Amino acid sequence: MENELFEKAPVHKAYFNMALPLVFSMVISLVYNMVDTFFIARTGNTNLVAGVSLGAPMFTAMIALGDIFGLGGSSVIARLFGQRKDEDAKRISSFCFYGAIICGVIVTVLLLIFRAPMLHLLGADANTYKYASQYYTYLVLGSVFIIVSFTPNNQLRSEGFSKASMEGSVLGAVVNIILDPIFISVLGMGAGGAAIATIIGYIATDAYYVWIYLKKSKKLSIDPGHMHINMQEFRQILAIGIPASITNFMQSFAVTVTNRSLLVYGNNKVAAMGIVMKVNMIAALILVGFAFGCQPLVGYNYGARNKKRLKEILAFCYKFECGLAVILAVILSAGARPLIRVFMKTQEIVDSGVLMLRLQQAGMMFMAVVLVTTCVFQSAGKAMGAFLLSVSRQGVIYGIVIVIASHMIGYHGVLAAQAVSDFLTALMAAILLKHELWSELTDIKRNEEAV
């Protein structure tokens, strides 16, 4: 039986049907990230803002670890549901839930043991160490709740509880928003208060998800007795989960390298970049949501060898994503000064941040190309292409570019490194797309015509 949405519906209708719910999820993630920055910046303490900015990569790394069990597990579970293997899906869901808990505990112990060297690696100095340490310590103590939350968030979608998954995220965001000013300003806990508010938000999210598991879910389980799996199932989880987490790890790498490169120019520059990164996420997360929205359509039509419709889908995705990227870049560039002043009014911070944000936006259209191409490779099972793009834009290519640019141009080279990296990775994406996907589809078409 033909699937109307995947095969016959107008491309734009099918695309937005898939993408809009995911974009809303990204907006919720944006709220989580923006709230802390707003209330921390309102303290007017530049070293505090810089300290939290230096600790931000740890939060991103925890999200990446959560993706291993969340995205990896839900992918396996969805296929098992399709095969009517509900009991096997229960085992996988239970394993991922407790696997995430065990992972969180191990991460907590290791990061506490190596706290001092980790803080120095992140770039903390005499002025920012106290604040970075406070944020880092409380965040690490609550890392279990952050990592675990991504397991039910993704698994519930695989059973059809997309609304419940969304409600859990919204609940955590609301709790975080309420508690941030209380812990940061009223109780005077500063950086530590921001981390505590975030953790309590995730605890609320996790508690809600557990309630859904126990009261509404029929096919998922958190019963420890169900958590046994074999090595082949474990490898299937990792095969999807690890590549999915790489992008977040690379983001942590990029933020750390950027902060360390800016330290020689003063903590004010680090603080400004911390605010800029949050503002930049307005565009980045929206683009991520729309890019990943095309995955089901691409995967279905690639599997069906429907080259004509696949080309229509890709053409629409690239045009829409790139057009949206340009619009968002223009808006954020034009509004750079008032947007940064929302968080901090110190003139030096604002002046530095305006240039930083505009240079970030210079590469936004190229980032859109990379995002869509990465999603296309993931959908088509092109693991190597997806891997190469995931490790390049904010990893290998970015690391090489920022080292060369900082030595050749100095401060402005550091600021321009991301846009240059975006451009180079987009070129790589275009080359990989041509050789890994279009050549294969052309061969498929020729073979079909020969038959």
C-alpha cells in the first residue's frame, strides 16, 4: 500500500509535516540555553559570565552521551516495533534507561576526580576559576539526570508519545526559568545557582517521563528485569548512537578551542563569545530542526529507489534551508547590538560581541548545506559521509583553520575561523554528495532501464 505522505503528498507539505514538531523541540532546547545566560549576564560580573561560558562544553558533552542511548536505542526500538517484536523492544528500552544511568554515574566520578585538570583544559584562569569550578561541579553532580533524560525523550516518540516527549521538555524549561533568578540572584549562588536550576529542571523532566513509562506506555519498560541484551543488539545501539553524538562532542571541542584562543585577548572576549554563542543558537537550532525534518522523507524514497521524488525533496530541502539561513543571518546581524545588550550592557562586551556575531552569521548558509547533507547521508545509510561531515565542521577542519587563522591574522582570525570552516566543510559536503549518493542513484536508474 502506498504511503500518501511519503510518496504522493506535495513535497513542501510532507516536509513541514515532519519538520515542524522537531523545530519546536529545538526551540525548547534554545529556551534552556538562553535562560541561564540571561540571568547570569544580568549580574554584570564579567568573570562569572566567562566562567560559565568555559564550563558550557561539559553540558554539551553530556547531551552527546545521552544521544548514544537516546537516539541509538530509539532507532533499534522503532525497527523492532515494525517487526512486531515488542518484548525485544522492552528489553532494549530498559537497557538504554539503566545504561544511561550507569554512564552518568561513571562520568560523574571521573569528572569530579579530574576536576582541576579539566577546568584548566577548558581555559579557566585565576579570575574565572572560582566561577567555572562552581558551575562545573554542580553540573557534574547532576550529570546523571541530564544524560538519562535523552533516553525516554527519544524512546517515547518511537511509541507515538510525541506529545508526552514534548511536555517533558517544556516542564523542565519552565522549572529552569522559574528557579534561575531565585538561585542566581535571590540566593546569590551565581554560577553554581545556574547549574542547580538546570539540574532541577532535568529532574522534573525525568520524573515526568518515568510517570509516562509507568502509567501510559505499553511497549516500553524501565523494569530492571528487562534490561538484558546480547552483543549484537548492543552493537546496533552504538552503531547509530555514537555517530549521532559526534556532532555534540565536536561542538564542545570547538567551544573549548575558541575560548582558549580568545583568552590571550582577555576574559571580556571570552564572556562576549559566550553570549554570542547563545544568540547564534537562535539560528543554529532552527536550522538543525528543519534539516533533520527531511530525514524520514529522504530515507523512505532512497529505500524505494524513487530517484525523481528524492531529487525533488533534496532540491526543496537545500533551497528552503539555505534561504532560511540567509534570512536568519540577516536578522541576527542587523539586530546584533540590541540582542547582545539584552544579556549584558557593558560597552566593551557589546562592541566585541557585535563583530563576533556578524562573523558567525557569515557562514550560516554554508552550515545549512552541511546540516542537510549530513542528514541525507544518515538517512541513506552512508555512515562514512555522515561521519566525515560530523567530525569536520567544528572538529578537524575548524581546529586547523583556527590555528592557521589565529597565527596569520590574530584576533580577527579567531573570530572568522568558524565561517571559513563552514565554507570548506560545505565544499566537502557537495563533493561527497556527488560521489557517494548521486553516482549510486544514477547506477540504480541505469540498471532499472537495462532490465
